[in-house]
Amino acid sequence: MRNYLEFAIELAHEAGHIMLDHFKMGVSADLKADNSPVTVADETINRMVIDRVLDAYPGHGVIGEEGSVEKPDSALQWVCDPIDGTLPYTLGIPTNVFCLALVEGGDPVVSVVFDPYMDRMYTAIRDEGAFCNEESISTSDTATLADAVMNVAGRSARGAAALGGPIYADLESLGVRLLDHSSFVYESMLVAAGLFDAAIFTKNTPWDAAAGALLVAEAGGIATDVTGSAQRYDGAISGLIVSNGRIHEEVRQVVARHLID
């Protein structure tokens, strides 16, 4: 797995250069069908990842937000969000990251999340711990939901993911401190580093979840779907809850109040 991690880190550095080259106040963007923005940087990075993977590992698949290479018979899939947090990126707000995970048989086994603005490279290999710039990181010691700092991503989502808004309101009524970066992977990174205590994602997109799920788990936390169950990350997911582990059950119970059977 070490070779895969080194490969992912190389791609992360290259993605970071592209992000910084295009970053400014007011990055031009187009709107996709779901009303989310996409920039030239998103598309360039996604294409770069596909090209590099096909060159180095032609048998592997790529599942990317802005483009994929379908290899359904391969157990190894690279799951990529070229820029998680494109909306703040277009506004010149540096709360966005590149993320890439290698998923084997549905389970993330290698993870890289790169914040090029602060030069923070978050990495994990399954069963080997989580690191930021090669220094070990761990989740927080917060023991109760009332003392937590967290967020619920996708509060403006529609359809099945629309439960984000009611969950956010429920947590707010409980006095939870909530902070929105418009990037769930960014917040997963903060959970892994012990700066956030939990984060909730209500959508079904695996590129928003795979890398952060492994980082948090390897940092000593817990990552589950919104029901508290394990799940695969090489296709549509059932949302994601990441936490320090100590408050995971409390968070799950809040989410459960809003799930539709």
C-alpha cells in the first residue's frame, strides 16, 4: 500500500498546483444539473487523475466527481473529488481540498486529503494510522454532544438528502456549536485532526466520503453511514457520519429522528 500512497501524494501535489494557479476572488464557474458549480480547475484535476491512474494502473477504475473510468470488474477503484468545496473556491475562500482514496472491495485502504493553502497533507493507510505532514493525528476527547463542534453538510440538498436542514436545526436547538465550510471533506479532515468532533453528510456521493472516512477511522474515530452501519465506498453511499467515536451514538440518535423508513 505504501506505493499507492506515494502515488496519491504525487497526484495531490500536482492537484494543489492547479488549484493555486486558478485561485482568486471570483473564479469563473459553470452550473451543473444539480446547481453546483464546476470550474476549469475541477475538470483539469479530474482529467489529470484519470490520466495518471490509467498510465500507472491501467486495470484500476476511477470514480470522480467530474469524470470516471468504469472498471466494474476491478476490486481497486480510485475515488476522487478534484476540489471538494468548489463553491468557496469560486469565491476566493480557501476552505477546499483535493481528496483521493483507493478503495479495495468497497473499503478505503489509502487516503490523501490536501489543503494547498496551508500546505497540509493528510494521509492514511488502513491499519497504519492517520497523519498530517507525516505527524500522527488523533480525534478529539470531547465526550458529550452538548460540548461538540461540528457541522451538517448539504443543508440545501433536495430529495432524499433534504434531511440535512432538519438535522442541523435539531443540533442547533441542543446548543451544539455548528460551523459550515461548504466542504465535507474539509470538515472530515478537521475531525481526524481533533479540531472538529463530528460531521454529518446526507448525500449519496462517494467522492465526498471515501477519503475522509478512512482518515477519521485511522485517527481513532468512527465513520458509518447515517444509520450507524458500515457501507461500501465504490458506489452510491447512504450518507456519512464521522466522529471522534465518543459522541457517535448521540449523533446517530439525532440523525435517526429525521430518517424516513
